[in-house]
Amino acid sequence: MAAAVATNGAAVAADWPGRYHHIDQVLDTPGPRTDPSFQAGDEVKEFLRDKCKILVIGAGGLGCEILANLALSGFKDIHVIDMDTIDISNLNRQFLFRSKDVGKPKALVAAESIMTRVPGVKITPYYGKIQDKDEDYYMQFNLVICGLDSVEARRWINATLVNMVDPENPESLKPLIDGGTEGFKGQARVILPTISSCYECSLDMLNKPTAFPICTIANTPRLPEHCIEWASVLEWPRVHGDKKMDTDDPEHIGWLYKTALARAKEFNIEGVTYSLTQGVVKNIIPAIASTNAIIAASCCNEAFKIATSSAAYLNNYFMLIGTDGVYSFTFEHEKRPECPVCGGEAVDLTISKGMTVDKLIETLVERQDIQIKKPSLSSPTKQIYFQAPPQLEEATRPNLEKPVSELVEEGGEITVTATSLPFSLSLRIHYT
Amino acid sequence: MLQNESQTLDEATMSIQPDSKTRRYDRQLRLWAASGQAALESSRILVTAGSATSTSVLKNLVLPGIGHFTILDAAPTTPADAGNNFFLNANASIGKPRAEEAVPLLRELNESVDGVADTRDLEALLQTDEGRKYVTSFTLVIAHNLPAKTLEQLSTLLWQDPTYPPLMVVRSAGFLADFYIQFHEHCIIESHSETAPSLRLTKPFPALQAWADSTDYDKLDPTEHAHIPFALILIKEADKWRAEHGGALPKAYAEQKAFKADVRARQRKLDEENFEEAEAQAVRMWTEKAVSSDIQALLDAPPVDPRSSPNAAFHALLQTLRAFVHDPAGPGCLPLTATLPDMKTDTESYVRLQRMYKEQARVENARFKELLKEKFPDLPIEEAVVDAFVKNSHHIKLLRGRPFGAFDRDAEALASALQIFPKETATHLAFTALSALLARGTEVTAEALTAGVQDLVGPDVELPDELDAAVGELARAPTADLPNTAAFLGGMVAQEAIKLLTKQYVPVNGYCVVDLVDSWTGTVGAPQ
């Protein structure tokens, strides 16, 4: 680890004449659409190469690409965070890794690889979670780029950066560039915390995850997926008790596959395969090098334009669909006034007088624009229901059965929190 | 029987652990399957330069596992190359042949890919028979920022014979780029269209109709009633509607609304999800056609003689499809696809319905094969290809291309494109003007580029304001291969190459234009 953190000192200041011939063409001259504030020449180069500090979150499919693009573009002080280790299924796209690297931390291997290939760039890796770091840590960067596959992590960093904004201190506003891919599709966006639409504002644009009703799984399976869900959701805990299922353990997947296949035979359902079993229980999303390259390049291009002002940056959403020709759509996603992270207004929710607290929680979990797992609820005067600690959970549990109208008056507010998210949501309750 | 079944299960689990190749490629096999992977692995790709854009494209082709690549590049590595290309050993590569420096660094991305550096000169190769034979021996040729004259020679050569490889022409400068795929014809069986194939609910096959007829709502208990598959509900409702409306199905919006209301009125209890589903799926009753307009256009086009086409199998299958649709003994529409969507029903009904569809699809597949044999008795086509064609006959695609540059010589098409897609067309034309200026060795200025574009479109055509943005950017950075633009193109060009090679999904037809100042892409100049 120490070796990886050390800079490749010998190579520092290794700029050779002509190294930036290509990039300097756009840094020495403005274009027709360049903002007049652009400081062409030495000033912008010095900022980019000597002063700008950038954070990359994720060293996977997008992260590997992002690190290489930033290094070649002239960013020299790059930090990278990733909590994962390298798996063989990463090698079809995560081009900084080789077979011999399987099992090693992605952040460390990626940093090492870039520093070997691009002299003079310093990459500081951190093998761990973004939640390990505090605001002081994030405050040191000029820009943050995310290449993540997790909605939860994105919501966390988005909320953290929005919370960090201090109107008195312009330096506290850290542009966030976020990329994501799925098969031949992807998107890149620029978020100026508190100023433009944030990640939370667009939560309802996410595809709804396929969820199979438990009664279908238990009683009327029709698809191979229903049999696989039965094996993992119902049979695994029944047979293995408290033993935790590890979807990376081939023996566990093998057991699920066998169990699902037997159920499928019983019901004359075709199509249960090992690959499908893995896909369903691990929620595998197809991923290829080319889409990652496009989206990562788009993110880095925006970072480069923001850092140098050499051209206007994206306002604020680029969406790509590559299945039928090349289709892309660039648009401005609007801020949501009732966004719990950057909006400040309460969400109005109209429910029936009889709706129980339990049912309200279920509604919050399911709503596309809220998507809050295990929410805790309170009103300004009382605790309605708390998921933790256990004593508080036990004390508030009887409220689950009560109608909300017994606890909150018409027009009253409920504050919703969850441990996984660094923000709270305000609901204003109305009754039909 | 039980014993047998458990044996099969054990056997199945013996070999379930996928091999390391399947594990490595798992995330892409979910997109193009083993057939697409095999096509990639048998491909041989020629790239005519070792520029940053070229190695970015190659990276995204080596990773998923093409068979072979050759970098044809006579140039030594310059200090500028060493600064913008990840697949060189930085300043240690300066002065050494670019191709030879890049190939080992690309090969280490994937041990199963073969790669070769060729330091001969492309222009010289194009002058000899042997050289031309070599260039045409690849599966695909990719050319980035080739000088205008060499590009002209290369594209002309590759257009000469439809069996020669397609050519991808990539041009970039600074934040802008465009690329074009030159091919005569591209046939796609697996387009992976997301529109659902017909369930033939407006024209049920006999077994399906019989089941619908024998379903009597009044004789079903509440559980059965709540589990009638939506397909049956819609067939029954359509029969009733036809009887009351002179044999016609709902057409006008009011009729469609009334039909949906009728479906919903059959619901006995509010929680009968199958009727809700039927209402939501009712749209099938007025949108489904025997043959979609896209496929109809293919069937109506003048037939191509398979014996004289490099895509013999596809054309034979297409003509058989036409015969199938017109076959008096057939269903009068495209062959049935056996894949059913999920429906709110019980296991038994669903499996029964699935078997019905499968059986009917099997019968129609067999009839299709008979027709194929009658029409093309001597043409060998793999059975798997026929099966894939029949299964995907709702989504087959046939793209017809034009030679590179034909659009730029088509004054009428240019004038119209400038009206409809001003920024895309202007950017594309600015690139054509740029390569002409670079070929002449004239200084690249916005004025010179604008004059070049005016020459291309003719003096009477008014140039759009959008042209200023394009020529200004090109004049700013006429030879800049920016790392981010290179990486962006590397992804796009590789993606299109993969679609070409696997013959899956639909490649772009026309000039794909990229503007990374305003972050947009667009396509112009598609053949009509």
C-alpha cells in the first residue's frame, strides 16, 4: 500500500517538449463558443497541471477509463476511492487489470498502472468506502467524478456535496460529474450542488427494479426467474437457517441453481440456467468496454472543460442509447423544488385516514422518487417509528398498526430518515 | 422416472461451473451471446494508424476478444504521440515505430487476441496488387484521419467488390469528430429490438382460438376466473366486439376506449390483476399487423438473387419469408414467435399456453423450412441460422450503404440536410473541407474552411449560422487528437464495429457527427 501511495518521484516534472502538443491547441486559443473569461495559455495550463486536485470515485469499468483520460489530459493530482477487489468478470472492460491482479484492490492496482504509463501524474488511491471520509476530506478537491454502479453510494456523495455548500465560500461548491452505463446505454451529467438539478432530483428516472410478488414466487411460478427467486428468497433461509448467502460463492450459486432447476422441473418451466441464476441473484447488469469508454470520456471531457474553461460545459445531462444506430439526447434536467437534498420544500402526501404507519412505510419504500429503504419516522413532537436502536424500535413498534391520522394532524409534518442516507425527507400529510 | 430425473439433475450440476473464458466474458455474453462472441473471435481487423484515437478503438475491440488486429503505420513516435496515447511507453517510445510500440501494450489486455505491427506505408501498398490483396484480406478496416488522397484510394478500393471488408472512416480535430461506415449491404437477423413480437391475438391459431372458445366465464370459480391469461380474455372480447360491429375491431379512439371498458367490466373483484393486465394490453388489438411496415418494405423490395450475393443465406431466407406470408396454407402473416411475456395467471395455464405457442411455432418453422427447400434446394444454410431467422423475423433488418463521400457529391441531399440538420451537416462538411485544406497544405482558417464548405454545396446554397461554431473549432485545433475525444470515439467506433462484426444490434448508417463542446451526437447523410 505504501508503495502505491508514493508518487513515481523520478518521473515527476517529466514533461518533455511537445508532450501537450494536442491539448495545447485548445488551451492556447479560444473557440467560437468559449467563454470570454478563458485565460488562454500559461495560466490555464498551470492551474490544470499544478494546482487542480480531482477525486475519482470508483476504479471499475468507468473508473479505469476516467483515470487514464484525466492523466492524459494533464490532471496531475488525482485521488481515487474504491472498496472492491478485482474479479475475473471485470477483465472484459476494466483495462488496467490483468489476470494476475484478480483478488487485489482495484484502487491500488489502477493507481499503480496509470503512474507507470503516464509519467509525472500522482494518483493517491484509497481502498475503502466513500462513507469513511468526512467533509474535510472532500473539501480538498476542485472536482469530483463518479463512476459507480451503486445508487446508494451516488445518493450519499450527492447529498454530502450538497450539504457542504456554504454560500459564503465559493470554494465549497464542488462540481460533481456522474457517469453510469448499462449494456449499450449510458449517461453522463454535470451537477453543480445547490445550483443545478442534483442526483436526488432525478431519482424517478431510474428504471424500476424488477420485483416479483412473493405470492407468484410461492404459488404460481411461470418464469425461470420465479423459480430462482424461490430458491434464494424462500428455500435458502428455510434450509440453511441463519447462514448468510454469498452470491460470490460458486457453491452457493450451484445450490441455488440446482434448487431452482428442481422446482422448474416440478412445474414444467423451462429456461433455468446457471448464468440466469447468477444474473438474477446478483442482479447482474451487462457491461462492455465501449459504452464505458464513451461515458467516461464524456465525464472527463466535462471535467476538463470545467477545470480549464476552454469550452462551455454540459448543461446538464447527456444520455446515450447505442443499440439502434447511435442515439443521444442532451438536455437540461430541472431541479425539483421538493427534492429532499437540494429543494427544501416538503413533499405533500395525501393518504386515507385509515392508512396505518406500516402501510405508509411500504408506500415510501416503493415510491420511485423516494426509494428509501428502512425509513424511520418522526413528527416534531413524537417518535412514530424507529428502525434502530433495538430498544427504540421495540418502543415504537406498536405504532406500526395505528392509523397515521391518530399520530399526525392534517397538514402536519413527518420527518423521514434512513441510516444509509445523509439527509432527511419532510412529508406534509393530508387526508382524503 | 424419479431416478432418471435426479440423475439428470446431478449431471447438470457436474458441469455447471462456467469455464474461465465464460466467466471473463460474462458481462458481454449477456448482450451478444456465444454466437456474437464467436463472430468477434473470427474477425481480423486492420487499423491504418497508431494514433490515440486508433489505439482507443483497438483497446475496446481487444478487450471483448476480436481474433486479430494489425496496426499499419510507418510513422515513428513523436513527442506529441507520447503525450496523448496511453498505448505507448510515454517518452521512452519517442523515435521508435508507433505501431511496434503500441501492439504489445494492446495485446497484454487480452491473451487470446493476436496482434501485429506492420510498418509498411499504406499509400505504397495501395499501388500494388499484392498490397491491395493484403488490405482486402481483413474482415474490417478502420482509418483515422487518413490524408484525403490515401482515403480516396482506400475507400474506392474497398467499394469495388461487395465481398471486400467494410471501411470505417474516422475524422477528428479538437472537440469535434465524425465517422462513417462504408458497406454495400448489412443484414441483421438479431437486431435485439425492444418491441414485443405479435402474440397473434387478432388472428389466433386454431388451438388458441379453441381454448378461448371453450372458456366460459360463468362456469369458472373465483380462483380460476382471476387467473385467465390476458391473451384469452382479449381474444374472447375481440370475438364479441367483431360480432357486434360487423366483423371489425376497434379503430377510432372512442371505440378503443369502449373496448377497454368492456374488458375491465368483466372483472368480478377489484383484485383480479389479470383483467387489469388485459386492459393494459388491449392496445395489441389495434396496433398489431400481419406484417409490420418495416418488414413489408423489405418483402416488397426487388428480390436479390442469392447466387450473386455475399449474403446469400439472408436473401434466400427473406424470399422464403415472402413466400411464407403469401402461402395459402400458411397463417398469412410472419411466423409465430414462441416467446411469451409473463402473464398474471397460474402455473398450469401459463405452461399450457406456452406449449401451445411452442407447438404452433414449431409447425410454422417446419413449413418455412419446406418452402426454403422448395425455393432453394441447393443452397446450404445452417439450421441454427434458419431457426434464428424464423424466430426473429419480426425484427430483421437490411441496411443498404453508399460509398464514402457520395453524400458530399449529392448537392440536393446536402441542401436538404443543411435545412433539417444544420449543425450536424455543417460539422460534417467542415471536416470534408478540413481534409481538403490539409491535403493542399493551405493554412487552416475559419474563412478557408467556410469557403471550402461553400464549394462543396455550391454557390447558391445559404450556409447556416451553425457552421461558424464548427469551422471555428476546427481552425482552433485542426490537428489535435485530444485524449477525451479519442476515448469517446474509441468507444463509439468500437461499438459500431462490434455491431458490424456480430451482425447483432443495428449499426449507424450515415455520418455520425460528434460535438464535445456542446456534448451532442447526430447522424446525417443516411442513404434514402
